[in-house]
Amino acid sequence: EGKRRPGRSRGAPRAARTAETAQRIKRSRRLKANNRERNRMHNLNAALDALRDVLPTFPEDAKLTKIETLRFAHNYIWALTETLRLA
């Protein structure tokens, strides 16, 4: 009698709807992944800024790069450890 299942539309063919849905899902996943990566980098940069604040640098206004900050922190911790060991 021409009864239709609920939820079916008379629009685009099923394959086209499926492709559109797949594209929408891919885009949504990509946007979420980009957001996670952006937040991760913001957190990493905030942590590096906090680390720079506690490292003694000369001159005070010199901003160390990420790798310089990590190397300096490593060497500084080593120097403090050696000072304690020798004291």
C-alpha cells in the first residue's frame, strides 16, 4: 500500500547520502583531532613557559627556545645534583 519506513527521505539516492555522511564524519573527526592537537600544544607551551620562569637565565629578558629550555633544565638539574653530592 505504499507504506514507507520512518526516517527515509525522498532526497538524494542512498549512496550519495552515505558518501555525504562519511565526509561529514571525516570532517568532524579531523576538526576534533585538530582541536586536541591545538590544546596539547597550548599545554606544552604553558609548561615550557613555567619551566623558563624557574630557570636562571642571563639576560633576564632572553627567551630560550623549546630545545634550549629542555637542555638548560637538564644541565641545571645535573649541576644542582652535583652540588648536593659534593656538599
